[in-house]
Amino acid sequence: MDIPKQYLSLFILIIFVTTNLSHAESIVKIYNGLGSTMRFRCKSKDTDLGYQSVPPHAMWLFSFQRNFFGRSLYYCYFDLPNGRRWFDIYKEPRDTSDSDYWKNDCVWKITPSGPCKYNEYRTQTTLCFPWNKN
């Protein structure tokens, strides 16, 4: 059975568009809410973003292409006065949903008690999470 060339071209176009749309770029912003210099290291399974040092009230960010299958995960280790803590700083599907799929920013404010979702425009935290268990 021969597939007409126009259908094959259409199929290739659909695959190309779907693949590009599913790899939307996301930006993670991390604000320092500790009151002292924040030192941390962020990683994914395949990418090490290295050690970072952010002064009080400042912000650091990184961007990445989301996983085609919706399994993107980045985690960070934070060196705090009360010891090292870690958190999944970007985790699908928690940090994306159908209603905000095209909203690409994931913004956090790091506090001594844990990371909090942060609204940059209202300069307030909205939802805080506990640190991950060791």
C-alpha cells in the first residue's frame, strides 16, 4: 500500500510542530529570602548547573527545555546555617498544569523554613513547601 506524498508530508509536519511545542522553554527563578548570602547547587539527571552564590534579596535564574514526556526535574541543594537542605525546584507536573502550560516561569523564594512559590509582581509568597527528606 503506497502512502501519497502529501499525507507523508503532512505527517512529518505534524510531528515537527508537536515536538517543538512540547519542548517549551521554562525559566526557574530563585530569590534569596535568607537574609545572608545563599549558596546552593542545582542539577537535573543530565545537567549540573554548578555552585551558585546569591546575595540577600537578589535572584538567580536558569532556563531549560522541558522534557517531551512531561518528566522534567531539577533539584537544588542549599547550604543553610542549620545544615544542608534540598528541594525539587522544578518538578512536572507540580510546576505546570493544563491551565498554565504556556506560562513558563517557575519562581521561588528560599526561606529558612523552606522554599515558597513567589509572586514577583506582588512581591509576596503564595505557597510554601517543606524541604525534601534526606
